[in-house]
Amino acid sequence: MGDTTGRAVEQTEEQAAEQAADQVLDRAVDGSAKQAAEETAEQRRERRRVAWRGARRVLWRPGFRSTVGELLARLTNAAPDVYDLDLPVDMYGDGIVETLEERVAGLLGKEAAAFFPSGTMAQQVALRCWAGRTGNATVAMHPLSHPEVHERHSLSTVGNLRTVHPTREPRMPSAEEVHDLEEPFGTLFLELPLREAGFVLPSWEELVAVTDAARERDAVVHIDGARLWECTTRLGHSLAEIADLADSVYVSFYKSLDGFGGAALAGPKTLVDEAKAWRHRYGGQILQQFPTALSALIGLEKELPRLPEYVAHARVVAAALRDGFAGAGVPWARVHPEEPHTHQFQVWLPYDADVLTDAGTLQAEETKTGLFPQVWQRGGPDLAFTEVTVAAPGLEWTAEDVREAVADFVARLPR
């Protein structure tokens, strides 16, 4: 009995040792998949947040990953460079808010601009106003446009608007597709760049042609320019020249300019005046907005001039990513667009999205290098993609730095 018990204990100990070794191996190979499987969704999010906060080398460090104290310090340090802080605070859209509106209108070459607390509100108001002016509540837009994907059917639910799709191809609709659309529409809505398709832009000639086609259909043109600020490099024209192709333009202050939030709608003064009335009705007439307005002015002063540099370096990073995956033997990897149109682009890999997300978190935890901070999203069976943004921190990365980070990341993926 004693020998049998001893052998059983020895076998149990051997099995435990083997299991422990397997767990160590699993962690090394698949990015701690077992640990991730035991975590709740909230725990995984918190783990990612801590990992990316602690990463010393990143391609992008957005303000929304900061602490309240860090953002307040940044605002306090930079604000005197962009606005006279001895002036009274704003009340219901005057003061610094008006200063910001005038600055945006000037940059875009429009008669006027209205500040909005969010782009969702700004675009609902713009399209509602145009529907009233054209007498047609139908909006032609891409099915991947932000209002169709991310706003809970706000245009139809809140604005009583209807959308039609000139194309389902992952690009801006062509002039021919707009011209041949089988039903009337009052507004052509163009998202520049089209984020969900990979932050893609048309050529300048294509953009001119599609706006001309809309006007031949007696429609107005509205540009969703949440990321318009960085489009000048690819299109080869100024912000004002791009905006001149449209009847109205929406821009964001936090996506590329790293502001606290907020948006602006620019266009003819009569449209903007009407939009301000609707802004009040929608609940956007807020008592004081000086922190957000200040952060927007700082972004226009400090980030806007640097965007062309970010766009140029994004092309260096994209090429190095492509080389890195090829060198690491990843059987199918894509950087899309192959040459980024802006400072943002997509990376596609043939793995499960959660596996890739966990590998990125583990890399940030163990090496303090954050190559892919965004969550990976499922793009098909065993296929996932993520978005890459190159901003000021990314300028410090050489092509070799990127390739080395890719090799380390791939080593954490299952074979």
C-alpha cells in the first residue's frame, strides 16, 4: 500500500510539474492566453490601459490616455501662448468660443463657423438644415460613413433623414456612381478620409469630379472632415481649397489635434446662424466651454503644423511594418493602404483578434514598447485588423526600430 501511495504521489507531482511547464510554455508562445481567458472583459481592459500607460515607446500617445492632472498641466502650460487669459470666461458661446469659431472659418475659407460639443450633433444639425433648404431629406453617403456605423441610426431616429448608398466599395463614391444614383437626394455626404475603409482618400481630380456630379444632381455637398486636417498632403491642396469644394464642412478638435473634444461646422453665414439655433434645441448651448475651446486653439497652433510630418513618417512606419512581418515569416500580412494616405492606416494579420490584442498587451508590459495599442477587431475567420496612428512620439522611431518591435510582437503569437 505504501509503495502504491508513493508512486501515486510521485506521478501526481510529475503531472503537476509537467502542467506548470506547459503553462510557462503557453505564456511564452501565445501571449498568456490562459491568463487572458481567466480575466473578465473589464479586467482585460484595465490590464491593457495600465500596459499602454506604462509603455515608454509608442507611435502615438493620445490625450484620452492621460490623467486629469496631466491634461490640466498641459492646458495651463500652453494656454497663454494661444489666448489672453485675463479676458472674461465664455458664456453661452461668446468670448473664447467665438475666437475659435473665427479661427476655424478662416482656416477653411468659409463665411462662418459654429462650435459644437460633438461631431454627432454638428452633422445632424448640418444635414437637417440642408434638408430644409433643399426640400429633400435624402442624404447620399457611403455605408461605412461614421453616422451609418457609429451613431445608432441618429440621422433617421432623431433627424428624420434617410440615407442612400451610391457605392459599397471601400472607397469614396465615384462621380459616375453619384451621377447614376437612381433616386433624387438633397445632400452628398463625403467622409474625408473614409476611416472604416482604412483612412482612404480619393485623388484631387476624383474629389472635384464627385462634387461636380452632386451639383449636376441639384444637391449640396457636406464634408465630414473629422480628420480633414491631415488630408492636405495627399490631396496636394490647402484646407481652404478642399473646403471650397463643399457647401459645409465639419471638423473635429480631438481626433488629430489632440483637443479635449468638440467640433465645428463651417459654411455660409445663413446656414451657420440657423445651425446655432438648432444647436440650442439639441442641448448644445452650454454655459462655459473654455477648457475645450482652449485645447482646440492649442491643437490648431501646435499640432496642425506638424501633421504633414506625421503623414510623411507614417509611410516610413508602414513600409517597415510590412518588411518586419515578411522577415518574421507571417504568411499573410497587409498594411492598408500600402502607402498611407494620412498618418493613420490599418494592419491586417491572419490571427484571432483576441490573440493579437493579448500579444500587444504582453509586449507593452514586458518591453515597455507599445506597437499596437488599439484593440484588434475581427475581419473574418482567423483574420483581424487594427488601426495604427503615427504622431509626435512616432517620429523617434527609425525603420529598424519598427522592424525589431514587429519581430518581438510576432514571437508572442502562436506558431
